[in-house]
Amino acid sequence: MTIISAQRRGSFLGVVDRFWRKSGYRLKVINSHVEAPAMYAETKDRFVVSLIVADKGQVHFDVDSPCVRASEVADSPRRATAPLDSEAELIPRPNIHSDFWSAQTPEVGVTVGGD
């Protein structure tokens, strides 16, 4: 997983924000918390999507479905392939450096909620 530095988290959320808006999602909440920024939106089909940047630039993306009837879910045919940090108590941590997303300098001109 790619390390998203604190200086680039706003830019990352800005990219996702523009894509979600372009896709017709309705932004419900934008949390600009310095250590754990997050965004929550709703799709046209009433799915709620959330993106949270947490510890060490770890990005969490969740989707909650609208009310549906319960159904069987098959087991995954494959095991997880992400390497696990032995210190992380089975939570994978970002470990891939990106010259852009991991940079320690802010990206100029990118804002959350901009067009």
C-alpha cells in the first residue's frame, strides 16, 4: 500500500472528491481533521461510501449498502496477499514510497471540494 504523507492527504482527498462528484455522488461530510481527514458521500443508489486517511497514511475505503434482503456470501477463493507488519497486530501498514503521494511537501493548488 502506498504511503500518503500528511502533506499530501488533502490533495488525495481532493482527487477523490472530484471523481465522486463527477460520478454523481452527493458529498455528505468532509472532515478536514489534520491527522485523520475523511469524506462521506452517497451514490444515486443510496450506497454510502467513505474514505478515511488514518495512521501513517493508511487509507480506508468503505461502502455501506442501502437496506437489502439478507443473502449468502461465498467465501473468498483466495487468501489476502498484502504483507503484514509483525508489529501491527494483523493490520497492514502502508509500505510503498511514491515520489508524489509520499512527498513531504504540500501539493500546490489542489483543494477538497474544488472543481
